[in-house]
Amino acid sequence: MRTCRVFWGGVFWQESDHSGVTGMSAGAVYQALGLHGYEVSEVHEDQDELLILVAWPREQWRCPACGSREVHCHDRKTRLWRSAPVGLKATRVVMDVPRLRCLTCSAVRRHQPAFASGQIRHTLSFERYVAQLLKYLTIQDVVRHLGISWHTAMEIDQRRLAALPRPKLSTLKRLAIDEIHSGKRHGFLTIVLDLDSGVVVHVGDGKGEASLKGFFRRLKQARAKIEAVAIDMSGGYVAALKKHLPDVPFVFDRFHVVKLMNEKLTDLRRDLFREATDVLQKQVLKGTRWLLLMGSDTLDSPQRVARRRPGQPSDREKLDAALKLNEPLATAYYLKEKLRLFWDQSDREAAERYLDEWCRQADSSGIRVLHTMAKTLRTHRSGLLAWYDHALSTGPLEGTNNRIKLLQHRAYGYRNKEHFRLRILTLHHTRHRLTG
């Protein structure tokens, strides 16, 4: 009986007197490993591995080019494939693959086994097995478990993800667009989310108009009827929407507007601290950065009160002391709090009057950062007021961005950008939300 010994360089045959496993039926092997249409000639077993020898029955030989039965064996090549495990044993399939010469069309072609694909050194059943594991485990986990290369596991996962169904763009109505920084390797990515289903429908390279060009082209081909889009005040996204969806209203996200106002307030506090000559004034300003950015309703929360040391002043007391010492800071803080109420007006007309009054007060304050903020709000007036027609937010997309960051963390990063993109696009298929 022949025994197959496996070396790094390939396979060679050696005569041996011992026999293979007798307790395993050929039918069981066919079912487990997908070897339909092939004969299992021998099965060899040791403590950790099964070696299965298969052959292509002569009566099934066909010319790979024309399908003719009039073929002769030109030569044979021994090939080895990693297959799905049987029990706890690693399994390998060995076959002398014939190269056939066709007497009808004169073609000389190597037979391609149906249980494998191309020159890949594992069977389709092994690929399906790895793909199932990757639904629940990270690539690194699968690599350690099966002893395969990271590149092999990544390619299998990439093919699995690419085969998953994509959402129909024709049904899209409400979208959210935002960018995420995915580290030095991949830089910024632009994410487009379907707000109705929570599905990521596009991942673009970079940020701005260029990152959305391909998406808008596919959107036009799908004849989608977009009703509204939630974005931040990025000039690139605004320009892209005006160019490709000129009739669709875009809504500026509340969180990003308040964040911009907080940045202006921080700039003012920093300037005032730098210009202050009084030691007491500097000391008071130094400890108020986060208090200024907090909403008035979150000052002295139970959690913060519990962490306060005995005799230490409250958040409100510290903030009031800073505001009393500096009138420009008090004015900016007051207008910051007032801007948060823009989204609480009764209707669009009331919000329009409220916005105009806010900008008037900012202009009359004589404070440069407030004047700049008022100019920005006037420039983006239509996108702000559109919230009262379409109460959209990029909040759900912020949650998706957090899942993406967690995905990266659990996978220790993604070396291949296309693989990372596919992972994001198929987040909604993930059964275990935190898998990487």
C-alpha cells in the first residue's frame, strides 16, 4: 500500500505495509468533505491528522475545453489540499490530478477538481469551515486555532464578505454622512448610513466630495428618491450634495453645531487666559475649561458630587466665579447655552426668529469668536432650519463609528483596506456585534 508523506516542498509516495483506517466509511467522507464524484481510495490516520487519498474515476473523464470523452492522460501531478477537520483531526486531501489530451479538439488541459478552486491549497469545504468561524472569531483567533497563515484567513474572510447581499440603493430615503479616522494606515474614511435601516451603504476613501463620487453615481443609477441627508458643516460634503443632489435638503447635525460653538468658547478662554495679568484671574480661568463646555443641566451631577472632596466648591460656584471675573467669557457662555435651545422651538418660523436674534446678539457682543460663529450660522442657515422639516441627526452614525473603532481594536487593526471596507459594509450581518 502507498503512504503519503508530506514535506514543506510537496508530497512524495513511499511503499508501506500498514493499512489505513478501516472504521471510516467512504460515504461519511463524501458528506463531510464534499468529495462528490470522486473515489476515496485510501484513508490514513495518525494522532493529529487524517490523510485522504482520492481519485477521479476514469469513466468521468471529460475534456475541460470541449467536454469530449475522447481523452487520454498526458501526465499526472500530485496535489495536496487542506480540508475541513473531521472531529478534532486536521484533514488533508491528496490527489494525482491528470492532465488530459483531447483527441477531438487537441487541447491539453489539467483537470480542475470540483472540491477545490484554482491553485488555492485548501478545499471548498475548508473555506466554508473557516468562513463560519470568522462570523464569531477574529482573524487572529482563527489563525491560532487552525495554524493557517494570516493572509489565507484574510482572503477567505474577504471572499465571504464580498459574497454577502448588499442593500438595495433604490429603497434609500434618509441618509447620514460623516467621516471617521481609522488610524495612520487607512486615514480618513467617509461613511454613509441608511437612517431607516441602520445599514452602512457606502465607505469612501478620505473625506469630502471625492469620497462620495462613486456613491452618488450608483445612487443615480438606482434611481433612489432621497428625501433628506444629515451631515456636519463640512464644506466638502455640502458641495457634494449641492452638486449631486441639488433638490434634496440637507440637515446640519445638532451635535456638530454645538461642538463648533464649544470650540469657539475654548478659543476665547485660551485667549483670555493668555491676556490676563491678574494671578487670581488666571487661576480661576485655568480650571474652568470643562465646566464651560458642560451643559448647565449637567453641572453638579450626582456622579460629580460624589467625587468632590469635602470643602471643595461646587461646579456651579467655580463657574460663577470665573464668569464674574470676565464679562466676555460670561457673554460667550450665555450665548453657548442659548444656542442649545435653538432645536427646542415650536416650529420653523419660531426657530428662524430665534436664530436671527442669536446672531444679532453675537454680533453686538464685540467678541471676535462670537462674530465668526454668527457668520458661520448665517452661511448654513438653510441646513439649520431644515431640522424643523426633517428632524435628522448623525447620532446613529456616531454609534456605528464606535462599532467600527471597536472592530479595529478587537482585530488589532486591518492590514488590508479593502478587507476593512467590506467589514464595515457588512456590520449589519454580524451576529455577534463585537466580533472583529
